Amino acid sequence: MNVELKDIQKTFGMVHANGGISLKIPAGTIQGILGENGAGKSTLMKILSGFIRPDQGEILLDGHTVSIHSPADAIRLGVGMLHQDPLDFPPLRVIENFILGSAGGLLPDQGAVLRDFKKLAGQFGFSLDPEAYVDSLTVGERQQLEILRLIWLGASVMIFDEPTTGISTAQKMKLFAALCLLAEQGKTVLFVSHKLDDVEGLCSRVAVLRQGYLVGEAKQPYSTKKLVEMMFGKTISVGGRKPCRADKVTVNLSKLRVEDYRLKVRDVNLDVHCGEVIGLAGMEGSGQGLFLRAVGGMTHTVGGKILIDGRDLTGRSYQTFKKHGVAFLPAARLEEGLVPGLTLTEHFILAEEAKGFFINWDKGRLLAQERIKEFDVRGIPANTVESLSGGNQQRALLALLRDSLNLLLLEHPTRGLDIESVIYIWNKLKERCQKGTAILFVSSDLEEILQYSDQVLVFFSGKVTPPLDASTLTTEKLGELIGGKGWPESTDEGKLA
């Protein structure tokens, strides 16, 4: 199906999210929609898929002007959207989620539905148990379920909003294979991303948005430098490594043991120096997240000791760890880090130590203005946190941290952020390292692990390597270790094959 957008405009208050965007997308192509966080990509796609109404403009499908007032309208017209966070129902089974939105009524032909599901899953090479519950699936598997559902509902135009965020490399390869098959079948695929590697490797053409406007289009072969300049209006450089490690040990882990119902992490010995950055690498569920939360007092250990700045905090609560200079920034910004519905001003007031019984709102607004300026948060004190882009939510989280910390624990600190935001976040984190703060962080991005870590711990099924010098590792070697290859028979040997 051919798609044409004409003069699409959308404002939210004073923010011009889309400023007169016109774009033609032929059937059977994978069209990249590239741009920094807050460039207007998702807004444009939500307009096409019926989640948002444009203030002005026209949508044409196969040359015919259409009115799309809701996602139900969109799917009837053949337009479906797979969101960054899948819109499914985790308590229901896979097959029950599959039939959502269908016209079969309350009691569809279960046998026919199951046959359709298995046929489509086989066509795309997806191994999904129709009787499994969605809350047992990975993010990648939930994406696969949504792809099958949209195809079954008749989608000829399929929009993917940041689909590689939070999935493994293997799942990304399977996703890309599915998108290529969709294009071969004549379907129109719109791939929304800020990741240059993904767009360059998958998309036959790309449109670049910046600050709500379409600033350029390109076709393969791409010039990475040119795409970056279109995205940001300037050249972006990652810069060199900035080690800040001092001699003093601020965190000591001795034979640390932690476990949950799925796996056990055993006998981790680690000294973390002031200003040191240690990356925790591994496939999702390999133990690195469990370990990180144990070091911050959020998960109880079953053995060993945790010393923070010489004090034994083993078995103590996160509140006690916080009092001794430990802070944790979760990957789920809105679910665990921020409070939806509250403004930036209210967040900064809550983060400050309470003085007296009454809130000084003037002081709170002034503090919010200062922190917004210092951390370059693109918002105003009265903005609610959910109205901010992912990059600005992450900057707000950093702005809420106390100035003096011994240890900062980070889950996927730059997940879903564009390259400029990644560089900005890490510059801010390195400023803390220069003041003596040690950092432990989990990331699925191997380049990020190698670029910003001093040492790396690799996790595989609960096993943990000794600390590895990040400057001597390659992405290939790190990838092998994450996949379980090249490990010594005993991780106590202190070296790897």
C-alpha cells in the first residue's frame, strides 16, 4: 500500500511537534524515520495510526484521502502500529491476545484461529506457544505476537516505533528478517528509530526529522556523517575514554551470593575504586540485574559481605544504603524512577531533605529552574514527567541525585536515547566519577560497555567472570563471553581463554 502524508501539523501547547511534514512512501519498501529524541517521529506515526489527530494535513492511502480518527479506523484501513512498549495484556494467553481487535465477536472459531496463528508463526519462523501467558514472554517474543496479530487483522502498512530497544541481538536479527519478508510481500514498513546502525542496515530509504520538521531524505548507500548532521544540525563525536579511577576502594564485595527462583549468582569478589566505572554485560536474565540490585540493598543476599566505604551493610535495606551514599537509577523510568502526574518542581521538592512542616514552593520552583538549566532538560518546572521525552526523563533522574555519592547503580542508563543524549548523559556521569563516585551499570549495548567502562563483568547463567580490562576487550570477544563461549572451567582462575 502506498502512503502519502501531506502538510501534517501538530502542536502541543507551545511545542510544534510536527511542522508541515510531507512524505511519500511506496509499497514494498522499508522506510526509515530517523531523528533524535523529541524530533517528532512518534507523533507523526501516531497520527498515521489514529492515536493522535493532526491539527492540519492530509493522509492518502493508495492515492485516496482517508480520515483516521482512531486505531480501530487505522486497522480497518490497513494501518497497524507496533509500539515501543507492546500494547498487550500480560495476564492473558498468547492466543487470546492474538484475537484482540478481530471482527469475530466474543466467540470466534477457536480451531480456525489456532490454525491461522500456527500458519503465520511458521511463515515468519516465530516459536510462540499459543497457550503460554504473555507475561512469560520476552520483549522480543511479545513483538512477534503483535506482528502476527496485525498481519492477521489485515495490516498492509506496519509501523515499528523503536522496536530494537530492549531486545537481544538474536531477537533483533529475527525481527529484521521478518520486516524484510513483510516488504517482499508488498507491505509498507515504517521503521522509527534514532539508531543509525539499525536504519543503515535495514532501510532502503530514510526520512530525517529534527525538532518537528522534515529536514532531509536519503537512499542507500548512506553517508553516516550526513545523516548525523541532518539529525542534530552538527557533527557529533563520542570522544576518547576518560578513566577516573582512584586508589581508594569505596565498595568491597566478598564471596557475594544472591539468588532468585530462576538462577543463582555465586561467590563474587570485587573491589570497586572511587571514580571507577564497571560495566555488567550479559543476556537479559543472566544475573547482572539481580546482582546490581543486591549491591544496592534492594535484593537480599544469601551469603557474603557488602562493604560501602568501609561499613558492613550486608542485609540492610535500600534506605540504609542511600544514607551511606548509594543511589540507584532503574531502567523503568516512569514505573520506578519518577512519579507520573507530578511536575518537575514537585519531584525536586520530594528529592530534597525535608525542612520543617511546610513546603516552600517558591524555593522549589527556583531549584527546578536551576536543575533544568544545569542538566539541559527540555522542559519547564510545571511539566509533568510523563510529558518529557525519554532522554529528558533520564536527565531529570540524574538531576534528582544527591551531589555526593559513593556508588551509583544504573540499569540501562541510555536505553532508547539518541547518540547526542547518550554522550550528554555519560559526560554528566563522568563528572561524578571525577568527584569520586563509583559506577556499576548494566547495558545490552556492547559498544557502550566498552566505551565507558574501566572494567567489565560478564554474566552467563549466573556465572560471573573476573573483572576484565575494558580497554583490551573487543565487541567480538565480549559477544562470545555473553553467549557462553571462551569461559574457563572455573571462573576463579582469573583469566579467560
